[in-house]
Amino acid sequence: QGHTDWASSVAFSPDGKTLASGSGDNTIRLWDVDGQKQIGLLQGHTWWVTSVAFSPDGKTLASGSADKTVRLWNPADGKEVKNLGATHTKSVYGVAFTGDGKQLASCAADKMVKVFDVESGKEIRKFEGHTHHVLDVAWKPDGKQVVSAGADNVLKVWDMGTGEQVRTIGGHNKQVTSLKFQGNTINVVSCGGDAQVKMYNADNGGNVRNFAATPPSPGDFLYCLSLPKDGSIIAAGGQESVIRIWGANDGQLKRQIMPPAGPPTGQAKAN
């Protein structure tokens, strides 16, 4: 506890000892996982902090905000390292580091995906092709391609070498809200407002596997998903306030974490 408005984004440090959370109260808070206490307060954004991500070495935290900016922080002392400025013309929804931590991708409601050099803060790529808000972004493990999730119901794969769109992946019936790669594989997992969790081969766009609720829950709106480093399981949550966990390689539902008593609440990333 500590935020004074809704907590909208969370990320673990690589060692799993620190949790960063972004909020509608415009702050980022750092928490000691074992002690379950706040150890840092990062202030600078002027609107809702929509996304947070640690660099692979844990020495830098990136954040995106509805104030249209992307910022870099030192989680050790809570100080801002770099403000990349108004990188987008509308709310930023996702940020993600490459595996080597040298590049940072961001996506926004302006339908754009952008890539920045972390050291200099300069924009080095800009990808345009989505027809609606871009809600999340992830790097292929080799860092050569970026995948984005859109409110136009599709995933898009972009090539860093050529600066071109490689392919569009369909399959969702509503906005795609979150995506993550399965460990070091070429498989990318997505979830969306259609209550579906899907796995695709990023190299050819093929549907590898689907993950269903038991019993089916077509009325749910999924906001987020996560995988451990080994890619063995997938966790997803949404408007029903239920966290479902599947085996990533067999598609079987392993566990459902139910909400406390009371009506579920939720708000879509893009309205």
C-alpha cells in the first residue's frame, strides 16, 4: 500500500528483490519484495505512469506516461537519469529494453512505435502502421525485431535492420493489450479484450497455441500477462479480477487465483 490512485503497471528487478509500480498518482514506487515495504519514490511525471521496465542489469528503470514522455531512472537512489522528452504526441503505453539494455522501445496512443539509444537518448527508429493505439511492445530475444500490440486487434512485427514492417499477425477479436516473448524462443504470447491468450511464432506469424479459461469466460477483458524467465508458465489477469496460470508448453490451465468478495472492477488501457 502507498499509492493514492490506481496502480497501473508493475515490474520486477532482474534479481527479483525489488518491485517497481507506476500509478495514476503520477509516481513510481519501489518496494522491497521480501520486506514488503516501500524503499523508493520516483517523482517527475505529470500524469498517469502507464508502464515501467527494468534494464537487464537492473541499474536503470524506464517509465512511460500519459504525459507523453519516457524517462530513465536510477533505482538505487531514485534520481532521474534522463528525460527523453515528449517522445510521443499522445499517451505512452509501453516501454521495453533490449536484452543487452542498449536500446529502449516505446509505444503510444499516437499509433507509433519508437526505439531509442539508451546512452544518448536519441531516437534511432520509428515504426508506423497501426491504425489505433499501440498498447504494448516487446523485443525478440536477439534484438533484431520488435513486436507491438494494438487496439486495432493485431500484432505487428518490425525489423530493426531495415526499419520496415515484417508482418501483421491477426487472431484477436478486440484490442491486444499485452504481449511477452516466451523466454529466449521466437514465440510471442498476447492477450486482449476478447478474453483470449494466444501464442504466435514471430518468424512466420503462425498460431502456436491458445490458452482458454475453464469454464470459458468470454465476457472477461484481459489487461496483462507475464511469464517467468524460463517461459514455462503464463499468467494473465483482467476485468474479472481472476489471475489464471497456464502451462506455456501444454496449454493446460494450472491454477486460478480468485478475487476477494465484491464486484470486479477494471478499466481498459485504451478507451
